[in-house]
Amino acid sequence: MPTNTPDKDACELLDADHIAVKHLFVDYARHAFAAPEAAAERQPIALEICSELTVHAQIEEEIFYPALRDAGVADDLLQEAQAEHQQAKELVAQIQSASPGPALDDLVATLARAVEHHVKEERDHLFPKARAAADLDLEALGAQLLERQQALEAAVA
Ligand SMILES: [Fe+2]
Ligand SMILES: [Fe+2]
């Protein structure tokens, strides 16, 4: 995943992650289409998706969502987002323990759809509300997210 840079505010940083993980899903699907029998070769992409999503969800849950909650941004949206993270985590756990093959392909496709839906919610509903919140410093929040993301990525590297 391309390393995030300090010039991004919180929403830009998180959306850069969304785009990067979308590329990984496309990459996985392309491999599955081009060489369906080479399931073991695309497994690393699935595992990369899982680790990127894990870090992304963690920085949202630790930093971004609480900041939005403190700023009074729609609590129902945040609860829904949290529930969707939970659903994604269960799929991630299944993918991480799956052997290469059609079952893994199905799990990755299911996760791709779930993430696509969740990202759309964040993009269309959560980020606009974050941008409209008067007492939310998205630049400072972006710096905090970046610092935590780099620390988490260094820990798993
Ligand atoms: Fe997100
Ligand atoms: Fe999220």
C-alpha cells in the first residue's frame, strides 16, 4: 500500500486507504480470472487485504470514530459503522485461516462487497458530516491517524 503522507487531512488519509484496498481487491479478482487454478499465488494478496483493513479499522476505531462522537456527529452512523467493522473482522479472520481455493475466493468476494458498501457509507455520509463539524480539526486528526498507522504498520512489518 502506498505510504500515506502528512499533507492529508483525516478524511483524505482514510479515503486513500479505501482506494488502495480497492486496488488490492481488483488485483485479486484479476489474478483469479486470469489463472483460476493458481489459487496459492493470489493468497498473499488476500492476506495483504486483511492486514491493511485491520490497521485501517483500528485507527478509525481508536481515533476517528471517537473524535466524531465527541464532536456530536450522528451517533447512529457510527454505531452502524462499528457493526460493519465487526462483520468485516469476522470475514478477515475466516480469510486468514482459509486454504487457497474456491472457498477463499468466495470469502474475498464477500469481503469486497462488504467493504465497498462500508466505504460508500463513510464517503457519502460520514465524511461530509465530519467536514461540516465546526469543532473538528481534521488536519490534526489526520496527523494523529498517520502517526498511529505508521506505528501499527511498523509493528507488523
Ligand atoms: Fe474507512
Ligand atoms: Fe470504517
